[in-house]
Amino acid sequence: MKAKDIFYLVVSIIVCQLAGIVGGIFTASSVGTWYAGLVKPSFNPPSWIFSPVWISLYLLMGIALFLVLRKGFGSSGVRIAVVFFACQLALNALWSFLFFGLRAPFAAFLEIAVLWLFIVLTAVKFFQVSKIAGILLVPYLLWVSFASVLNYFLWSLNR
């Protein structure tokens, strides 16, 4: 890899990890208090699992973004793929604000449905630009699918 490629890879990963840090700011203020007091479904994972899963997913997202950016903005579909990616990344951080910051599970559930759609659209667009980039988003889509179900149950059990 060229030095320029390494730079873009590192920046892509950092951008994605920053979205996680932003979400983590909202999460940290509620996870030990409000969230701890919620009634949780039987399939709720232990709290310690969330951080390593998200760090790994943000890493995969960063690599996928790099693979798309590496094609160049002049290549077919790259711009729109990056726009969808930026939208889903913003929605990702917004979910944490809604769920943990505002403590609004129903609003977060509605938002995560939109996030899920944007992840699908992003994965499709990424796949059109780089098959590997599209495939790298599949674990993220699967986790957000699970998180959507969990979000719904957390809302419905705690109305």
C-alpha cells in the first residue's frame, strides 16, 4: 500500500471510531443508572459485550469506507455511496443520543428503523463500488438488526 492509502485507511477508521465515541458519551451517562434499572428481555447481552462489538464494527466500517474511497470520487457510484455512509454514520450516533441521552426508547426505535434502511442502502451502494466493502458491512447490518429487536423489547417492557 502507498503512504496515501495508509493515510486514508487510518482516517476512515478514525472517523468511524469517532462516531462511536460520540455515541459513547451519551451512553456513559445512562448505562449505570437509567439503563441498569430497565426491565430487559432474556436475550439481552451482558453489558461488557457492547464495547468490543462496536469497536470491531466501527473498524470494519472504516475499512469498508476506505475501500470505497480508494476507488476515487470520479468512479461510478462512489459519491452517492459516501453520502449514504455519512447519513448512516450520523444516524448511528443519533440513536445513542435518543436512547441513552434523552432516555427515549420509542423514539430510538423509530430512528433505528431508519438507520437500518440506510445501512442496507449503504451496503448495496458499497457492494456496487467494491464487493468486499459491501460484505464488510454485513456484520454491522446483522448487529443493528439484533439491536432493533432489543430496542423494541426494551421499549415495550418498560412503557
